[in-house]
Amino acid sequence: MPKKPHPLLALEKDSRGLERLIFFSDAVFAIAITLLALNIQLPAGLPPGSEVTDSALQVALAQTGKKILSYAISFLIIGVYWISHHRLFRHVERYDSRLIMLNLVLLMTIGFIPFPTTLVSEYGNRTAVVFYSASVALVGLLTVLTWWYATYRGRLLDAPLPQREWRLTLARQLLAPAVFLVSIGLAFINTELAKYAWGLSILGIFIR
């Protein structure tokens, strides 16, 4: 009598179930980006409506500049991770409980990004920068783990990836978490330098 596979390893080839997993993932990415925008607010204390002068509004917008910049950076970072997620699930044909759990934990960290983004925009000191970098690096490492689990020997894919494509994808996946882990060290030297380094994380989408 053949041995039954462990429930966690039982593969499902179910297009509806896979679609639900992808749709749920896209919804979490979209909500996280939306929450980023909700953090952008003018400083408290402005007079209501038409009572605000041009100069007062200009000053208020200038004070909001850091929040807008933090929004743009986090938007691009979440976008990079969404592209990685999208590229992976274009190939995934089967799933199991472990993939579902890995994906769920990954989405939990994506949904958390608006909080460290708020810390950076409000304070911008070393503690905020390190916390932000660590949070985003964790997302990247979980992305790599999810990708590795799904692509290992082509087990959950429609077909095994060619070796060259597998290596290039690995390089893309590792770039962002590597950048943010390095920026943690840079933050102890110069917090602004650490922030500038974050821009390198988007280069992964251009690696072919």
C-alpha cells in the first residue's frame, strides 16, 4: 500500500485555489500601498479652508515633504516586491500548505511596512532608519525563501527554470534585502547615506 504524503506536502493542482492565493496577495500589496498614502497629512494647526494664506500653505507643504518622500520610497520598494511576487506566481502551477503559510507570513511583513515608513517620515533618526531597514530586509528574505521553496527542483512550477534564469532570479531576489542589511551598518555612520543607499534596491527589477 503506497505511503500517503504528509498533509503539509500534499500538492494541489487547483486553478481556483491558486487564483484565490494570488488575488489575496495582490489585495494585501494594494492595501499596504494605500495605507502609505493615508499617512500623508498636513501639519495640525492650519486655519480651515480659505483662511489659509499661500505662504502658510507653502510652509505646510514643505513640512510634509519628508512624508511624501517616505511614501515614494516605500511605494517603490513595495512595488519591487510585488514584481518579484508576480514573476514567481507566473510560473507556479501547484501549491501546498507550506507555500500558503510562507506567502501568508510574507504578506504580514508587507502589511507592516507603513508603520516603519511613518517612523522614518516623523523622526528620521538612526533608530527609525535601522528599524525601517530591518523591516524591509525581512520582507526581502521572506521573498527569497518563498521563491526558493516554490522553485526548488521545479516542484511547484509548470516547468523547471533554466539554470541561467534561476541564477538571475536569485540575484534579483537577493539584491533588495542585501541593500537594506548593508544600510543598517551605514546608519551607524551616517543616516542620510543609509537612506540614499535604499535607492539601489530598485535595480533588481532591471536585472535580466
